[in-house]
Amino acid sequence: MAIMADTEPTTLKEVQLRLRVPQHVLIHLCEKGVVIPDFAETSGRGKRREFSKRNLFEFAVALTLRELELSVATTALVVRLLRSFERATARALPGFVLFEHILEKRLELTLYLLDGRHLVVDARGGTLGRPVMLGVDIGATPRDPNARPRIEKLRSLPEDFDGRLELNLSRIARKVLQSGP
């Protein structure tokens, strides 16, 4: 199982083949601001979108959330939260790249959606030392795709909720980034 090199951009067609979804679904996620191409965004005829490994992971997470019938707005917020988590962790651990730590350093990353209102990212293992848990209140977050969510550091998973959705983000990353088309 080869891990994709991130020095070369991935085309929309390659993402489609790897994730086994129609291109129009991927284009919709881009146009709604859920996934923003790291290498190149389309800007008219002849210019194609080009994606990174991070984008491939973001597509896989977004598609999983959409299968569970979460809204596009909530799905976009989850992707922004993952990017914010990566930036915040990279400040504490220089050189931290989320998907590399999941694949190579056995980082375990879980996403929780509590009562459809609170998102929590729980990271354990890898080179973190101690678990890191970050949360965001969906209702208090601007829907603008460029806005950064207000993230809170948590000591533990909140206990005052009625429903919980749990996604194993590490499994999603390993499945999509280590497999071939």
C-alpha cells in the first residue's frame, strides 16, 4: 500500500477514482467551500482544480458526513475545525502534519458531534504526549467558509448531551491515503 506523495498535485479525476464518487459530488463540495484545493482552484476554462493529500482526506471526511445526512454547512465546519486543529498543533509541535502523524506516528483522531450542536476533536497517541481535545459550538460559529471557528480546549468530553455521533478519522485517513484507486 503506497502512500501518495504530496509534492505532486492530485487531479479531480484521480480523487474521483480513489474515492469512487461522481465528479459532480466533489465539485459541489468545492463550490460550497467544504474543500478548498491546496494546489490550484479553478478560475475559468482550461484551469483545473488540483488537490493535496490533505484535500483527499477532507473529501473522505466530508463524504462520510454527507452519507450520514449532515448538512453541507456542518460538514464545512468539520473540515475547518480539522484545519484549525492542525494549525494549532503545528504551533506546539513544529513540523506537525495531520495526515502524516495519523499514517506514520499512529495518531488516533476521533470526531464527536454532540446533540448536533457541539463538535469535538479528540487526538491521542503519536507524538502528542498527552491527549488533546478541542471543541467548537456550531451555533456560535459563522457560516463564512473563510471564518475561523472559535475553538475551546477541553479537559474531557462533555457529558451533558442526549445524542452522540462518533467518527474514527484515523481509520478514514488510513483507508483513503494508503489505498490505491
